[in-house]
Amino acid sequence: MIILTNCMTPKADEGALKVACSLIRRLKREVPDVKLWTYERPSTESDRHLKLNKLFLSCKLWRLLRKQKGQVLYAPFPTGMLPMALRAYVLSKMCRKRLTVLVSMQASPSSLGEWLLRRSKACVAVLSPRVQAYYERIGVPVLHLHTGVDTKRFCPVTAEEKQALRQKYGVPADRTVVLHVGHLKQGRNVGVFLNLPE
């Protein structure tokens, strides 16, 4: 199996990127003979780094993929539907349609992108039922990957630990705590909580 990606970075700071990096590392660790090829972002974890143009039109990439007999997993950093679909279409021709595309975050729909993805015959691996429903609706083969939570790292704490954390960070015991994990952007309804009365 070949994994072609621009996601590998030592410091993933965004949820979809973290999930993609984690899945790729796990595949590389657990599946025999996986080769990790990177583009755009060099990585110390890569078996090969390729300089590719935006459309992946490359004789070198074509020759390398033709030599491989197994599956190809294309895992792009979250991008628009059309650029991802164009690259998937080109890759599908190079690797004789043995292609899966990891879509870690749904992009805005594009009629041309949807058409190209259907024509590529690539299977799309997604991380949520909502994104799965979208690709099924447009007629693209889809695989839903059920990602989970590391329950050793993220687990409930005791009442004593909660009290110690409140003291450490100066949070009064009678105040409600709201946690938002992610970027503070318009449209994520964070302002609703910021405007709550004291």
C-alpha cells in the first residue's frame, strides 16, 4: 500500500489534520509494507518526498505508481472539493483505479468535483455519518471510518481532582465551566457562551 499525503506534520494543530496524521501513523505501524510518500510538506516519517504540481501531472509519479501493485491511499490536507477531485481523478488513472481518498473534513460541494470523483471510481473514506450520506447521495463509493476517543487520556476525574483544578486555575467553585475545543471562529456559536451574564 502507498499513502500519498501532505498531512504529515510534527505539530498538527487542527482536528481533521490530527485525525488524518493519527490514522496514517497507525496504518504505517500496523500494516506490512506500507510506504508513506509525502508532497508539499516534507516529513521525517516519509519513505519518499515528491515535488508535485497542483494537478499531480508527473511522469515520475506515474512511473512510481505503475510499479506498485497494491492500493493507494490519497490523504490530502483538508481542501476544496474540486482540487481534491481533480487530483483523485489523475491519481486513479495512474494507479489503475486502486484508489481510496481519505476525506478528513467535508468541503463545499462542487458539481464538477462530484462528477470527477464519480468518474475516478475512487472510494472515499470519511469520518462522519453526515459526510458519508453526502457521498452516498452523489453516487461515490464510501467507507465510514469510526474514529474514537482515547479513553486513557480523556476520562472523567474525581470530585477532588476537579476541586484541585479549579483552585489551580482560579475558577470559583460556584461557576459553570464551558469548554470549547477548536478554533474560535464566527459561526461556531462560541459567542453565545461569551455573552452569558455573570
